Amino acid sequence: HIYMSKGIIENIDQHILRILPSNSHSYKNYIITDEIVDKELDLDTFVKKCNLVGLNIHKIAVKAEQSDESGETSTEPYKTMDVFNDTVEEILVNKISKHSCIISVGGGVINNLAGVIAGTLYRGIGLVHFTTTSMGMLDAAWLH
């Protein structure tokens, strides 16, 4: 499903129960983002609003460069096995269920990381992308 709404991040408490798979509502869920998106979108407030409607959300923010050689912000240098392993380890330490949902909030690198983690930890686990870049949107919506 694709949901589009102006201000969806700021008003996540009005949308999240409809967006997340219903079987994940009673289990711990994980947001994967990067440090820049985390601050720009105030994801601590996002998590608090989700928790207020009864969800259990744990946020993981991976490193991101303030700017790459082109002057654009980038998480690309952190597309590494170390970041993957550290993120998976944090999820496993904090407990995950086959009913949990992995939620990405970011661009293509974060979408990719979240997708690979979801596919690695449990077959069929919930995966939701809140994409913040055009390329991330195309990647997330691509049907094979």
C-alpha cells in the first residue's frame, strides 16, 4: 500500500495504526534512520507520538555525513557490513518478534538497510518505508 498525506510525519499519531501491519501493534517495532533525518524530522517526537497511541517503537539512527564531495548530505559511506551488523545486533539485543515491523525513515541507503535487515531477521516481517528522497521513493515503490 502507498499512503500519501501532507504532514504525515508531524501527525503520525493520526496515521500510524493504519500504516503499520495490525499484527505488529502489540510487538516491539524498530525505526531505522540516519542522524541527519533524525534531527531534521524530530524523530524523538515521532516515536513519542507512536508510543502514545499504544505502539512500542525503538529508534536506531546510523551515522550520516553532513556533506559528501558534491556538497549533498549522504549516508552512502555508511553502507557497510559494520553498520548492518551493529544495527542487527541492537535489534536482537532489544528483542524482535516475527510480528515486529521494521520502519525506515530516510533515503535510499536507509530504505536498503531496513529492507535487508527485515529480510534477514524474519521472513515475512513487516516493513514500512517513510522515504525522504525521490530516489528512495522510486526504490521503495519498485515492484519486481
